Amino acid sequence: MSNTEATTPASASSGTRKRKAKFTQLTQTPWVPERMLQEYGGTCNIDSRFRRCARMLQIFWMRDHGIANAIPDAASSTHLGSYLSSDAAEAGLNFLTPEIHLLALREMLLREDDAAIDEDRLVANSLSSQPLVFNAFGPLALDVKLATKVFRQLLPDFVQSVEKVVFEHSPGRRDDRFLADRSAFDVAVHVKTPEGGSGIVYAEMKYSEDMTGPAARWRERYEQAFKEVRLFKDPTSPILRSIPVEQLAREHCLSQLAVDNGVTPRAMFIGIGPRLNRRVQAAFFVYANELLPIDETDRSRVGFQHFTLETFIDAIDVAGDGETADQLWKRYCDFQRVYDAALAVIAPKTPVNETPSPVADQAAHDTNLRPQEGSRKKRSRPAHPASSSEVTDAANA
């Protein structure tokens, strides 16, 4: 079996009749006019085209739900329209449900030693992939029967049932048997395979990343591991060391080393990202092209597959949780809405499906926050565009 084999859409998995897709994505990321960004507090000069559009979608989602943003009253041009205010962040409004918020807090408190969880990004940055991971995988962690239905669609040859879902996991941080660094996965899904054995699906999820870094400091251990795992056509290829690809290569190595060191008898490494984020999709395809074919008879080899976020959401819908699928789609993938709003800005007489209107009175949002117990210390929100974890390369400007 090829290690670059195309994945089967959830709505057309083997053994089931094809169904008409419930969600329809645009063929291109819509361009967002500058005046629209200024009007809604979404200006960030180093945003990629996709992140620019995704930022607007998050702003619309926040306004829909009466979530106050972090824009100071006197600000005239800022990117903070997609950041939650301190009160909104403390109330857990960056998550789709209170249950997912509580799950995220528990995982944060019980995180593995040296785990890279950024609390501010998790609870306050609506554009970050960290809350997306919990919003997408949280319902599966809370309901393993739902998780089983989802992963039996995505990986029918590897997953029979899901046992548990673990967040921000590494089989061995700073361990010389692995990569001797802090490399970790967004999610580790523990499963039973169709043969009745144990396995783990290691997942990396992307959203608005432009794949321009920052990259990990290259270590001698990486050179050794790339040759040791026997995954690559050329372990010395510069492509594997390139900024868009090196994280995928490290994590795939980590997956194989987990099997080689007896952490799990079988493993699969998957990537998930929006279809319209072409930089993410290009990184997945370029990386897959660097891999050796997988021998079907050797169950110890770790394959790689990648899915669009749209496919993942569709799988949740097919599994029976239409409400979660609808929420995820509206928040993270409904770029038709951004297109309609942008068209209304540049051609106001053109009829569109739906045009969100800006809300001038910020105080109106504060009254709609979910109640919180007791008084909590407010966090101040930065006045600069973003940290290196959100916007990674100023050269993109």
C-alpha cells in the first residue's frame, strides 16, 4: 500500500451508499477588503490570505454569540476583533459548549510535564488551532461511541473502536530514545484495531497557520532518527528540513519511534487542515511525496494520511452528531459568509445570502456573557498584532 494513498471522504466510505454532502465549501478563499477589516477590527498586515478570511469568520462568530472582543475603546485599527475580552475568556466562551470548556481546563491542569499548552491562546484567541483541537476532538473525547463512528469512517482499515482521546501528548519528551526534544501531538486517539489489537492514531491539526515557522532548532538526534525510522525515500532530503514540512517529519518519526520502543504495537499519523488553507494542504502533499511505500504485511510500520477539516466535520455529521458538525462548520469553515459580507461592502446594491452588520456598542456584548461564579482577575490584552505563536513570519507582510 502506498504511504501517500488518497483518503476516502467520510460521506463515501466503503460499504455505504454515497450521500449528497451536507456542507459545501467554496473553491477559493475570498479576498477580504481592507475597509471591511478596519470596520470589524480585523486588520493584521502580516496575515496570509486565508488567515485574513478566517479572522473575519471568527469575528462574525463572536458577534453572533454576543462575545465581547479585546479591542480598546480608543483603538482605530487593530487585529483584536478576533480576541476575546478577559471576561469572555474567563467564562470559557472560546469553546463551543461549557462541557468542552471544562474538558479543556481539566486537560490543562493535568497536562503532561513540559507540555506546550499556551493558556492565553487556548482561552482567548479564537483564531488559534489550540481551541479548534478541543472544539473538534472534545465531543469525541466526551463520547467514545461517537469517536468510534467518526474514526471508523476516516480510518476503516485501522480503527474498530476508540478507547480514549488524549490531548497534547508525547510518548517521550526530552527522551533520547525518541527525539530528545518537546515534540508532541495535538491528539492521541487510543483505539482497538480490526484485528483486536491496540493502536494509537496520532494527529496534528492546523487551521490558520501559514506554515512559515518558527521551526524547531535542528538537532543531531533528528539526523539519526530520520535514518533510523526508515520512513523516507531520502532521509537527508532538504525538503524534510524545510519550514512547512519539518514538523510533520518530526511527528511522523515520533509515531514510528513510539512503535519501535514498545509504547504501542501499531500507530497511524494523520494531518487535518482546512481545504482552503492551501499552504497547509501543500505541506501535507509535499510531505507525503517524501515517504516510502508501506508494506501491508508489516504492521509495525506507521503510515501517514491527511484529511481536510471539512471531511472531519462531515464525518461527525454522518456519525449522528449534526449539532456539533453544524457548530464547527459555522465557526471554522463557512467562508461563504465572508464572501457575502465582502461582496456587500464593495457592491452594496448586490443581493447576498447574509450580511453580518457590525455592532457598535461593545457594552451590549458584555451583557450576553455566560454567568461565572465569583469575581475573577482580568487579563490584559496585548496591543500589538500578535505573538510569534500566532503570526510567525513578518517577511510575509
